[in-house]
Amino acid sequence: MNINIQKETLEAPLSQVIGVVEKRQTLPILGNVYLQLNEGELTLVGSDLETEITTRVNGVSGENGKTTVSARKLYDICRSLPKESQLSLAIESDNKMVVKAGKSRFTLQTLSAEDYPRLEETQWRHEFSISQAKLSNLLTRTSFSMAQQDVRYFLNGLLLEIHDDHIVSVATDGHRLAKTQVQVDPLGIDMVQSIVPRKAVLEIGKFLDADSDEPVAVKLNASHISIASGNFLFISKLIDGRFPDYEKVIPANLDKHVIILRANLIEILSRAAILSNEKFRGVSLKVENNILEVRSHNPDQEHAKDEMEVEYSGPSIEIGFNVNYLLEALKACESEGIDLGLLDPNTSCTFHAADSDDTLYLIMPMRL
């Protein structure tokens, strides 16, 4: 096997597949990237047995063959070389790969491509297309609310709920919830729920262009999801579990609504957060007579107070929240004004764009 390729041409696909390659793995070969050259097409694969990314590069010269080599070392070598470097990757006897670029020479250990574990081809039950922009919105507007290493394993991912004419994504860690939906052309699907693992969600988001209308092909069955676009193919196992009934936790009786300029609220929350408790990150929001007041304090007896004008004419109410939860949701909302819904200090608040309820965020209160 011999590959001749430009540094930039190899570095880009390597950066895509390296995201799923585990730094610490039980199988040494899972630290490697699978390389195969066949009639000018170079295929690169990264896998952790749960998630697999395949990307292809056309127009590569060299001799056909396949092998696996350390993904991190090969990527770091590419990054360290000068721009427009020409690389030569050649397999020598005794399972070594020699990488040459100009006067630089590197010898890397390889492992047999025959031993590289691939996710098995599977029968897909549902197939449809969606634009990169819409799929990106489904992920970025909700993924920050996914749990991390929760014993309730089904929370360590994102729910995709696919209907005939719209797709809903939901994520929650038990303290907050994010929900959004996008309209799609009729898919001929009654209703399917799939829980995509956290790692897979983050990797999918890396290659999506939030401004592109280019389609991606999505395939689903009971245990796997596949996403393909151009020379990129992503396959992941799904989380086997039942996602909570998110509609039941969204309060329907919120009778106090505050219209707020999102950018201004982000500013005063960011300032108040400076003096909040570093562990609990609590801030107090008090609203009355068209004024929102934000307060925070910490164990060092330091205090912060700020306020802004809002649209509100109801009774006074004060409620505490984790300021990080508020800020993450506000930054993902992407609207000029938001509608904050409240009931009492012990009930979760919700907010959404003032002119649309396609995206909704729920945050549980905290005692300060």
C-alpha cells in the first residue's frame, strides 16, 4: 500500500474521524484509523464500537491496499507539517508505516485492517432527507441540556421524535429541559422515537453547516441511526430505553408572562453570575411593575444587584435559578425577545421566542 496526498487533503478527513477514536480503549486497534485506498478513493474510518465515522477522499494516487495506524499520531504529524506539504504513506515489512514529507520522516506501528471492528450493515426501517440547517437546529437548540453520565442512561442523549410533517428534539438532565421542532416535507412516518447518545450528537454537530440547505440522508431502525452527506457517513447505536414523557413536565398553568429583550438579560445575568456561589451558581430573579431585578451572593458575603426594563404588569414574584442553565438556554434561543412564563417560586419556568413557540426551554427553580 502506498498513498500520495496533500497535507490539507488528509488532515481534514482525519479531523472528522478522530472525534470518535477513544484515547483510552480496551482494544488497542480502536486507537487507530482505518485507511483503505481503492482505485483512487481513500476511505478513512474511526470507531469506538458504538459510533463509526466513515469519510472518503477521491483522486488520491498510490497503490491499492488497507491498514490501520494510530489516528492521533498521524493527525498530529499532519498538523505539524508546513502548508502545502506533499505526504507519502507507505507500508513496509514488519508492520510499519513510513510517512515522508520533504525531509521529514516518521515510522509508525500498524495493525491489520482485517482485525478492525466495523459496525455491521443493518436493515433500515425508516429513511428520509432533511437539510443540514434544520438538522443542525434540532441539535444545537437542545443538546446542551443532555445529561452527562447520569445513572438514568436514557437521559445521556437526545430524543429525536419523528412525525409525518415535523421532527421534534428533546434533551433533559432532570433539572432543565430543551425542546424544539422543525417542519419537514411529509415523511410517511406515523411517529418514531430514537434516543441518540450524547457523543454521537456532538460528533454529528461538528460536520453540519447551520446555514446550508444541502440535504443529509437519515436512516433509522430500532437500534441504529445513520446520517450521510456527500463523502461523509456516520453510524451510531441508539440508546435502548424509554425517554420520559416530556409533555407531562411542562407546566400548562403559568399565568405570569414577562416579555424580555434576550441580549439585555444575558448581559445582566452574566454580570450577576460573577458573584454567585461557585458551587450552586444561584441567582434570584424578581419581577414587578415592568422591572426585572437580578440578585446574587456568595459565602464571602459579596453581593450583586442589577435590573432592566421588561413588559410585565402582574403581581410581584421572586424565584431562584441556576444562572448557567439560564444563560445556556438564552444563548441557544436566538431571538430578539423572549416570553418568560412563571407561576410561583416553586414551579419551573418556561421561556421561548416571543414570536414563536417552536423552541421551548424549561428550568427548575432552586432555593437560595
